[in-house]
Amino acid sequence: MSEGLIIVESPAKAKTLKRFLGDRFDVLASMGHVRDLPGKELAVDVDAGFKPHYEVVESRRKTINELRAAVKKDGSGVILASDPDREGEAIAWHLSEVLNLRSPKRIEFHEITADAVRRALETPREIDMRLVNAQQARRVVDRLVGYRLSPFLWAKVQKGIGAGRVSSVALRLVVDREEEIRKFVPVESWTIDAELSKQASDAHFLARLNRRRGAVAAEADAKLEVKTESEAQEILRKLEGAAYRVIGVEKKRRTKSSNAPYITSTLQQDASSRLRFAPRRTMRIAQNLYEGIELGDVGSTGLITYMRTDSARISAEAETRVNAWIEGKHGDKYLGTARAVKASPGAQDAHEAIRPTDVSRTPDSIKQYLSADEFKLYDLIWRRFVSSRMAPAVYDQTQVEIEGGEFIFRANGSVLTFDGFYKVWPREENGESDLPELAGGEDLDYHGIKPEQHFSQPPPRYSEATLIRELEQRGIGRPSTYAPIVETIKDHGYVELKERRLHPTRIGEAVNTIMVDHFKVISDDDYTATLEKRLDEVESGNEEWVPVVSDFYGPLQQMLTAAEEATPADTDEVCPLCNEGHLVRKASRYGPFMGCSRYPKCKFRRALTPDGEPPQPKLLEEMCPTCGKPLQLRTGRYGEFIGCSGYPDCKYIKRDAAQSEAKPTGEKCPQCGEGQLVERTGRFGPFVACSRYPECKYRANIGKDGKPGQGPKLLDEPCPICGKPLVERRGRYGMFKSCSDYPACPGPKGVKKEAS
């Protein structure tokens, strides 16, 4: 007979637990959150101590009914085993409220293994309301920000966007970095390398100009900086005919230690740089590895510890096991010692680092059971953990100083003498080459000089990984929020990913300007970090959540009132299209513009320059063929165009000459057989089309060779609906037949080509 009911979040986690527990317990999944704040209202009673009004998540009603039936059936007690963090604690509390559980037991485990689950069942506890209140406080604060600021942003920018407590800081970091790049002025510099070798040797090496002869290397200003080409040419002139001789050789032994095991942020950063995984993708795969993977006859098995953590701590049991594995596999000389790791600001140290649950379960031994992405991430986690407990790598480093004329050159080289943790971790190149064995006073052969111009580079744009690292270093966000923060500013259209770098969009810059001008406190990283610390104090029981929210809400209301007073909703200019509304300054992805206050009933809009001024149309001498008024050069969302100065009464737009001019090709249309083919140019390049357009819609792109590309192939088969010839086309699912008069005649659309 079952001893009770255990409720977890996901079916995968339930399946893994069931393998350990057998028939001893019933295990069901809640499918995540069962209650939340409704999406269409504030749902926070500000006057009643910020009391949140939760509703059952609509998609969870069926699951809740099933859980209620299971609770009634199993009267021996309910155990809540959601994830071991404040989000998991909140899920447990909401379950107890929805299911009317009187005294449910709460268990937590940081890895889904038989021993961990057994220990958790032996030490159940009550729901920790400190963690629940910490989660509620964050949820309420974020809801207040979103619902109070969003209408303001809708009026000033565009409807449907929003502001977030932490995402506003992330957006500001991206925009500030873009401003740094725009203002950056490159600085020129030069390096000069001499290509040398031992006498009569084929092995060459490079030595870089370091200082003038007589300058003391240890002095701060000793290094010679070559700033211009003329300075470089002057040095090259002085080096003509110079002899090169070794004047000093210094050898040192250096060690390189491994990195600590992964925490959430470092896992996301490494998965991004090494595997090119977005943070959201990394966390989704890690969730699968944590909850359980089917390993053949073994069954569903949790492969890693909990993946939302800011602690690099390892349990004594895991330490013992990994040391035994390293010693047995590679020998005791590869055993290292655990090192102290500096925690990031606000780190809670509640969980262990991210590590494999069983170090003997090597990536290659289970590769057949994992998807390609799961294998890559597990391999990364396993190697990082094992290498963190291994001995440092040892290098013999050599630095050689070489005299050439009146200058001193320097060459560096290193040789790996003991691989240490590189036995399991991929070795990074250090940029130093091997040097031949050299001795003081030795003359060298000269093979040429290589001057090279350089320019200082602006700070790089943030990638998703480096933005997460920056947020972590500033104490903003927590392990469970890093990936959602980045996804939020992407989903809102505030930033876009180009070549794996985050670029702010125009709308993102417009939102950031409003936030900085009117809500600077919210977008300030120090204030946000301080609020995070206070919310952590709620979790530890040192503060009550309502005063923390109240202290945040008061200034928010003041800022909102001041912003509304400082930015009037309308201008005095009446809309020229409807003559009822007033023009309002707004922003969009195409830049700032003036729009009608009656939008969407009136859709008038006038583009503005980036400075906020109306672009000045340039009148042309050519007259509009429709109304006779002068044409003018205007700027729209797609760039410059020529339109009538009488707009909006006259909406004439002149097409590009290349688009309007049709060049006869002398060929008949292969589709209708009546019109002539003409060559035109469209937005996607040159093409040929039928002169009878729009009666005949035949067209074919022109390739790089100047010949028409593969357009629809005319068939001898008539359309069964209209009798016109069928054509063979290519669609997303392969070749198919359709009527040549499509879309006027739809049939026989979608008939696949018969196999030849």
C-alpha cells in the first residue's frame, strides 16, 4: 500500500523519482505553477498591504482536478517536492492552498539520486514562508512596475511594450555600451617584430620591439610606444644593417590552475562561448539533465545537480568520489586541492555547484542515450567539475631579451611540462610560441622586420553571456532570472542579436531615454542591487516583505506623477488627416515620429529626425502627374522616396526609374503565349515578367549570369478547372503542380509531382 502522495513539477522528474520509490509512493506532476496573478489586471491591492489576488492558471485546471482526486484517495499525507529554491517553495505553497492541504510535508533535494531522495524523505519540513514571501515580494514589485509604467510607455512610444524592474537595467547597459562605441575615437599605434633564428637554423621566431637600449625594463615608462607611421619608419631606418644578439635569458616555472565548478551564470557564459547555446537553451537542456534521462535498462536518471545556484561549494561526499576517480584513472600526481572561490555579490550558498551526480558516469559512457545538445552540455559540466579537483598545469616559461642596434627586443615562449587538469579539460592556447634554446651573448640570424599598424578598438558590444556576467558582477538578478532577463529585452524588441552581439533597436533606445529621464532610480544598477539585497533579507527572515514593497512603491508613484506632469500628452498641432486629434510625439523601431492622438482610428504619422525635428522635404521642379502640385523628396520608414507635396490629399508616389522602366526582351511569355517578356527591377533584384500584367502574373528572377532563373515550368497538361496550362512550381514540401492563372484560378493547388 502507498505511503503517500509526492507532488513534483514535471513528468520527467516524477518518472525519475518513481524509479527510486517504486510502489512505495504515488508520484504526480503539477506541471509548474498552478496559481499566478491574472494577466489582464494589476491584481495587487495596494491599500490592503499589497495583497496579491491569485487565480488558478487556466491550463492547469485539469491537472488540479486530477491532483484533488489523488489527495482524496490517498489520505496518509501529501509530500510537496518542488524545486529547492524560492520559486519551488512558492509552487509548493500555491499547491497547498489550491488543494486545501492542512499540514503538507515539504522535502527538497539538490540532485535526483536514490540517496538524496532517501535523506530528504527522512527529514521533511514545513513550507518555509520566508522563501514564499521573498518570491511574492519580487512578483508584486515586478507587477507594480509593469502595470504602472507600461501605460506611460504606450503613450510615449508604442502600445504593447513594457518596462521591467531588472530588464530596464539590462537595457540601459546595452544602450550605454552602444553610446560608448559611437563616441569612441580610435588611437593609432604600431608594433615592430624582428624575424630571427639561431645561426644556420631553419626554425624562426619573432621578437617584438620593447624599449630603447639603456632604458630600465622595470621602470613604468620604459616601454617604447610607437604611435605613428613616421615614428615607425624612423625606427626602421635606424635598424637598417643592425646585428642581433641575445643579452638576457630568464626562465621561470609557472602554474595554471583550473576554474571552479559551474554556477548558473558561468555555465550560461561558457555554453554560449564554447557551444553557442543561448542562455534559455542552456537552462532548458540543463533542466532535462537534472530531472532525468532514460539510460536504457537503468531507467530515468538525474545526471546533474540543481542548475540554479550561485554557490561553487561541493559536498564532502562528492569531493571524496571525484578524488577517488581521478586517482584511479590518472594517478595521485593528478590530484589537486580544493581552492577558495570568491562568491559573487548577493550569493546565497544554498545549493552545491552544478556537477554530475555520479562522476564515474562519463560523457562517452552514456552518449548513446543523450541528444547531441544534451551530450555537449553534460560533457562540459562533467569536465569542468573533474578538472576543478585536479592538479594545476605546469609551464616552463622563457623570456629572452635581444639587442638590435640601439633597441631592445623581447621574445616569450613556454613549454607545457605537466598537463595537470588539461588531462580532461581542453587546453587553451596562450599565444606564446616555442623558443629555441638560447644563451646570453649568442648572435642571431636576421630574416626581416615586420612593422604593423594597429588601432585601438571600442569596447565590444555585449553578448548574451557577457551581459549576464555584467549583471552578476553588479549584483543584479539571481540565478533563476539571468536567462529570462535577456530573453525579455529581446522579446520586447528592445535589442536584437546580430553576429551573437546585442544591438539596441531604435525603440529600445527610445524606451531607455524615457526610463533614464523620468525613472532613473529604477534603471540604476546600484538601486536595483540594493533592492535585490533587501529581497534576499526577506528570504532569510530579517525583513518583512510588505515594508520592502512599500518603500519601493512610494518613490515609483512620485516618479510617475512627475513624469506625467513633465511630458504633456499632446501638442497643440491638429492632425492634418482627421482634423480632430492632436499630434503626439512617439517612437518606433523606425525612429521617432509624430502620430495622431486618435490612433488607431486615425493612422496619420509624420517621421522625425533622430534629433526629434521634422525632416525637411525637398521640393523638386517636377510636377505631380495626378494633381499638378510639385513633387518633393521625403523620408519614410524604408528610406527616401519621391511623393506629392499635396499629401495627404494626394497620395501619389513616384516609383524608382529602374522599377518603372520595362525593357523588352523580344521573347513571348511562356505562360500565356500572348504577352511579351519585359525586364524590370524590383526590391529583390532584376526579373522578367509578362507585359500583360496583371492579367498574366508570370515572372522569373534573373540570376547573376544575366539569364532568367528557374520560374514556373509550363506543362502540356490543362487545368481541370479553367482549362489553362498547368505549371510546375517548387514549394516548401517539394515540387507541385498548379494552375498558370493562379491566384485567379486556385486549382489543382497542391498536387504533388509524380515520381519519375
